[in-house]
Amino acid sequence: MKAKQITQENADNQIKELYQSAFPKEEQIPWNDLLQLISRMPLDFTAYYDGEDFIGFTIVYQRKTFNWFWYFAVREELRGKGYGQEILSFLIDKYKDSPNILDMESPEQPCDNMEQRKRRHGFYLRNGFRDTHVYRTFEGITYTIMMMGEGTFTGQDYDDIIRELQQFWWK
């Protein structure tokens, strides 16, 4: 697997299409706004390839106190083939010197994709993340926040991330 940094200039339609299909509309920042954030925020936007074949991408918001694994997507037809594990292992190793957090749709909230959420939650637990018991609800979707590494994570920490994002996004 090879990793490639994504910028406004080299973000292609494969990445855009995966972004738009892998995440509910409620979770998406408009594509052009997301691309502008790359130059405004300390974002690690990385695409992954098996040879020349596009696998998926991640976006990590790098902060002083912890890193937020913000977006993580693998092409649907490649899920369950070990690529997600390989990408997550790469991220965990890359960011091993500080705590990492992520938010995901709660596996406790009734929904149409309950099994998918439970599998995703189990995947993160197996890879060393733990539940923080911090939850946030946006646009009718409840998110559980998970953490890997030392320390704690609070609702205030999450609110700080959102406030920072808003400062960059609405400038």
C-alpha cells in the first residue's frame, strides 16, 4: 500500500465520489469547502493505493493535545479485504506519540445500518480505541467518541474541536 498526500490541486474525482458516497449528507462539508480547509487547517489528507488502484482516504486533524481521525473511508467493494485494517494500522503508527480520537455513528442509536455500525465499533475496539462515554448529536445522528492513548476526553474537548473547525471554515 502506498500513501499520497492530497492537496487542492491533486484531489481527484475518485476521492470526491468516495467522500460523497461513504458519508451521510449530514456529515459532509461541501467538497469545495473541504478542499479549502486543507490549506487553512493542519489537516493530513491522505489517499491510499494498492499499486495504482485507489483504496480509500483519511483526513486527520492534527492538534497539540490529540489528533482527530476525522474522515476514514474505503471503497465499498474493497471493504472486508483488510485494507481498512492496514490503513488504520498505518495511522496508529504515524500518530503513536499522542492520543487519537474519532467519532462514529453510535451503535446504540436505532438506524437502518445497525449491523454496519456495530462492526465498525468492534473494529475500533479491537484496534485499541476505547469508548469515552462522550456523545454528541448533530442533524439527528448521535455520535460516540472513541479514544486511543493516555488521558481523558470530555464533551468540552469535542466542543473545542467544533469551534476550531467553525473558525477555519467560516473565515
